[in-house]
Amino acid sequence: MKLGVGILLIVACATCGALMATLLPAQQPQEAPAEQAMDAPITFDVTRVNVLFSVSDKRGRFVTDLSREDFEVFENKKSQEVLEFTAETDLPLRIAILVDTSNSIRERFRFEQEAAIGFLNEALRPGQDRAIVVGFDSIPEIQTELTDNLETLSNALREMRPGGGTALYDAIFYSCRDRLGKDQPLYKFRRAMVILSDGEDTQSMKTRDQALELAQKTDVVIYTISTNISRRATTGDKVLRYFAEETGGLSFFPFKVEDLEQSFKNIANELRHQYNLYYRPEPLKTDGSYQKIDLRVANRKNLQVRARKGYYAPRLP
């Protein structure tokens, strides 16, 4: 089975060990040849940087009538020329759903499954968009291949059972490396990852920043929905917010199960109200270093732009 996605919904699952080989060779995540495997499927256009983003006013309402002239782009504080600008409401979606099935989310698990199914029914356009379901407890496990078949996706979500630890970082890392990065060219799709978890990682071999780097290199926007209902800020909540902010996504903290469905609806709505632009970096970097991006609406301080904070330049010999 191949793991190919744009929007990733990661689901943690305790009963899918037989499928682990599709993500990690020989079911040994700590021995996966990360760098070597990543080099093969992921390619970069040296001369263009794509930025997918959304714009909202102070009341959180999407602003969808802006043009190229309304935006300013800075890379490392140096102004850049926007070469192409589009409203990407019709760009095909590649969705990955990551659902945490560790013991820590057992109490609300059934409701979370149904809310995720509702999201897919609302977000996917058959024949154009595709999604994948990945579960993670102590290891990440693929539940379906990339598909637009809602019945297949729904059945995969309903068949999951909670149990075990939490390997959140591994799930993000390997899903981006082995699936999201294989849809080429990257700029032809909108890639998003929806993570449903408490954010408390207890099992991963990869680090938080290794997972984030892979998400950035595959142009994945991460949306997170916390399963923490304690009404106390936790370390896991901070982790979820970090992934969302760094990639240009959003984090949600629904304290009541009834609010969970609304969080998914908000994500589906945002995916239809986004812009995309690209520019050629000046000066051009080819050393693999991280480059900071600052995207603004010119002369409109009342508008908020949400976009990734940077990208990794390609590394050339």
C-alpha cells in the first residue's frame, strides 16, 4: 500500500499492527532510513516558493475579494516580487486525517470518529479531492489508501479502537515523508493535515521539530483539534498550537463534545476560502537553510493573514 496525501487526517489506532509496514519498513520506526527515503519522493522547484494562506477580519470572517496588489511578501525582511496570485477555491485537496487512538482519548472516541466522518463528507468533492486515514497509538498505522470513496474512509474510521501509547511525531513525520511528499508537483494540490489528539507524545522516535520540518518541506498545513477537556492548558495543547501556527493552520480546543463537530466544520470552511501565491526568492538560497516568510496585507492593519512562517530552501550539490 502506498501512502499519498495532501490533507492528512491522522488517527491513532491500537489494533492495526499488521499494516505498519506500509509506513515504516520492517515495523521498526527507530530504524527507518528517514533521510534516504525522503530524498527520493520529495523534489523542489529551486526558483519558486508557494504560500497558501487565508485572510480574515477582526471578527474572524474570511476576506475573499483581495488581489495581488493588496499583498506584500518579505523573506528574511527583504521584499519579494509576487509572480503569481490566485484564489484557490478549486485547487484539488489532498487531506490526511490523523486520529489519536491512545488510551488518553478513550472517553470521547466514538463521538470523535463520527465528527471526523462528518468532516470528510463536507470537505471532499468526489472525483477531485482525496483523503487518507492514518491511526496512531504507539505506532502510526495506515487505515486506507488515498481515495475519494467516502464509504471506505468512513468504515476505516469506525473500525478503529483505542489503546496504547501516543506516537504523534512519528505519525506526522512518516505520513508526510511516505505519502504527502509523493504527490508532485507540490504546488498542484492543497495539502492539509487534521490532527485529533491531546498532543501528549509518549512513544515517538522522531522529535517535534523533525516532524515539523517534514510538514514544511511537503507544504502541509496542519490543523489540530485538542481532545483535552480538563479546561487546563497542558503541554500537549502547546504542541498542537505550535504545529498549527508554524504551518499556517488553526488549533481548536473544544471543551464539550458538542463543539467538536463545529471545529471540523470551521476547518472545512477555511479550506474553501484560501489564496495562493508564489515568488522567486531574492537572493536565492540553495543550502538547505530555513528562510522566514512574512506575508502582509498592505495598508490594512485590520486584516489578519494566516500563512506558514517559513520554508526550507533546497539543498544543491
